Amino acid sequence: MKSILKNSYIFLASLFLLLVGCGEVMNNPEVITPNHSVIKISQSGNGNIINMNQHIDFADVSQGVESRQWIFPGDDTVTVEGNPEDVQVRGVFHMVGTYDVKLHQVFKGNAYVGTEETPRETNEIDTVITVTVMPKVELKSVKANILNTDGTLGDEIPLENVETPKDIPFGSVLRFTYQAEGNPTQIQGEFFGAELLAQNAEMGTFDVKYVTLDKVYSIAPVFLRPQPMSSDTLAVVDFVKCVRSDEPLTLEEVASNASQKPTIKFSRGLNANSLNKEDFSVVIQTAKGATINPEIVDAFLDPDDASKVILDLGTEVIYNDDMVTVSFTEGRLESADAARATSFTDEELEVYSLNLLKEGGFDYDMEDASVNWNAGQPDWLGGDFTNTLEKTSEHVTSGSKSLKISVNPYNGVGAWGNGTVVSPFSNGELHRFPYSPHPDAGNKVKISFDLYLEENSGNIDPSVPNQFATNIRMYINWGAGGAEKAHSIGGLPEGQWYHLEDVLDITNVLESFSMAIKIAQTGDKNCTVHIDNINVSHYQRRP
């Protein structure tokens, strides 16, 4: 009996060792490293565009690499920090121009590249990275002309060796035409009380309006390239003086200001002593159908712009969902040079809204060269079905660029059509803008944008489920909550601009958001649109 028990213990111990040994083998499977070429570049979000004497870091984060060789241009154009066989190297570029940096990789087996789903039939991969070195922004020439009311150019205004200011009719607009190296895209700077009306980097122009009688003006515009940063400044002192005008005094705009007070803008500065609140009236139509005739408590000139009349409605508030009209009865109101203001009736007021995108430095008007709008990201919202995705100057409403998106005809994939999603990236990261709730409007916001419809996608493909037309949606991306509005564009008239709007509630409040554009393509032809002037603003409804 004891012998049987002893033999049993020996058998169980042997079995235990065998199981443990097998377990060790089973829990240590062979790890197979994929051969996958992935390269990271520090300035990829800016298209590898840099200033002279700036650097770019190149990193080979591939898997399965047996050897690598970084190859930079020769001569003295580039200083390389690191060895050609290193995982990461740095190139400092000293001369303006376009340069190719090459990476030769040898893998253990046939290698994938980027997001490819099948390996290439080779274990050697050559990659070329193009680097553009920009010259500094430098103003070469500039001139100014009176801009006539018909859009033609009038007399040229001297900008050099100015001893006596040039007399211009006050209310005049000057068009500045310039040539500059380094591709500046924005005009900023100081205009000393004049108003910067418009700028067009593509054409090399900007327009400035002068509205104060007897004032002598200087100008100090900054010609700016935001990315890579470079600028040049022009300073011209006391070059024009506003004198009496022979032009009639005209109405230019009716809007509300940041305090939601009605503001009436005329073509030039007004005589404050001729202003009478009784000459104006305001009517508010609420979204619920009520009519309000608010008392105008006071009327006064904008202290920063004598061409604007501000109406004080006392305790009455203008809300974003109101429809407001302003009327004026001709009386004593006149310009500073005694031109009378004429009557107008029921001019619709544009309710003020602060564009959170513009305030937050977001690429709302497609002018920021450092921001790339990429399709198919995030990929779970749809693939990349675009055949064109680029910023162009073909059709614009703000600045000199818009985003052109062309989506291929419906291909039978998915219940929602070719669901292309386009999102903005800067330096490889999602491009975002800061957000905080409004003290009165809370988290209700209005999204609007301009859309030029070049191709309307034709007829609905017969295989599309539910037979819905091609539509476009503008998201606050992602996690903001609310319901995005599907704007149907399939079959609409081509060759014209549309202004599209959506009001929603942000239910998941974050400190910052991004935007995304989704096109659900269901047509049997291309859908091609141009997107410009995206606006996200707080939206306060009347209680």
C-alpha cells in the first residue's frame, strides 16, 4: 500500500512538471514584427515649409528595419545633425529653395508603407520628402489709388517723400496695391482710425476707408505670413487729409454691435449736432410672432467711428432669433460737410454675432497655410472618396482662398453614401479653437458657412437605400453633442453661392473643439463644392 502511494506521488509530480513546462512554452509565442515603413516629420502639418536657417526633424519609426540611409542635398545648403544611419536626424536649411530629403530603408521582408493594406513586393523602400525653404517677407513696392464707386481706380496717392498731405474727399476708400516676396497672406497693423475694409492676398491688394473730416491720416500696415512666421511693415506718416466731398451721403449698413444696440452706418462721418433720436424707429418681430416697438432712449455717434449712429433701446434686448427692422425719416441729420441723409424704411438689421473660430485663430476662411484639411479622418466616420481636396482661389467669399472638395460618384458602399469626412490638422494635430459657455446664451450655438455648388452630383444612384439626395453637414468635431443638420445639395442649381445655417445645443462641453465637414454622396456624378467663411457663434433665443 505504501509502495502504491509512493509511486502515485512520483507520477503526479512528474505530471505537474510536464504541465508547467508545457505552459511555459504555450505562454511565450513567437512575436512576429511587421515590416512597416512609417516616417514622422516635425513640419508635416505645414507641408514641410520653413524659413531660412530653420530646422526639420526626420524620424524613422518603422518596424522591421534592418538598415537605413538618410540622404540630404550636398553643398552648403543643409547642415545635418546626426548620422545618416540614425533613427532620427535633423536638417538645418540655409538657402531659399525646394529640396529633396531621401530615406532608403532595407527591411527583413516585403514591407508595407503608411496606411497600405498589402505589402509591396520588395524589402527595400525609398521615400522622398520635399522641403520648401521660404524667403523672408519683404515688401518690394506699394501704391495707393482712390477707389471709385464703380470699382475702377482713380487718382494715385503719393506714399514717398510726402511733405504735404494729399487732400481726399472724406468717405473715400483707398485701394493699396503691393508686391512682396515671401508670400504674405494677411494685412494687419495700425490704420489710425481708418477702417480696413477688405484684403486680397492673391491679388496683392487691401482697401482702407477714411471717414473723418479734416483729419490727417498715417498708415502702418504689417504684411504677415503666419506660417512659417515672417512679416514686413510699411510706415507712411501724414499722407492724406480728408476734405469736403461732393458725393451724396448714403446708407451702408444696419446691424447691431457687440452690446446688441442697433447701429446705422453711413458713407462718411456725421455732424453730431444734427442727430435726433426721433428721426429713427425700430420694429422687432419675435420668433413667436409678437411685434415689439421699443422706445429709442438715445441716439449718438460711435466714439470710434463718426459715420455710425448707435441707438439705445433702454432695457429692450435684441435676440439672435429676432427679425429687426430700422426706419429713418429725413430731418436734420447730415454729414460733417453738410450732405443730408435721406429717408429709408424697414431696413433689415443684421444681428451681431462673434465668430468663435475667428477669435480663436481657427482656419475659418481657409487662409491659414499651416492648416491642412484632410479626408477620411477619423476613418470610422467614412473613407476618403475625394478626387479633389485643396485650397483654391476659384470661388471665395472671405479672403483669397476657399476649400474645394470634389467627391466621386456613389459607389454602392454603405447605407449613407460615400461618407467623406474632412477635418483640419496643424503640425500633425487636430486644429482646434477654444470654447466657453455664453453667460446668457449658455451652450446654444449657430453654425453657418458659405457653399459654392460647382457640381450637384446629378441624379440619385438607384442603389442608394431610402433614396436621399447628396447632403453636407458641418460638425463641431467631436463630442460636442447636439444634432448636425443635413443640408441637401443634390440636384440644386449649380454655379452659385449658398449660405447654410444650423442651430444646435452643445451637450458635452469641452475647453476646445474642432470642425469637420461631411459629404454624404449619393449621386451618379461628381459632387464638387467650395467651402468658405465658417462661423460658429453663441445663439441667444428670446425667452
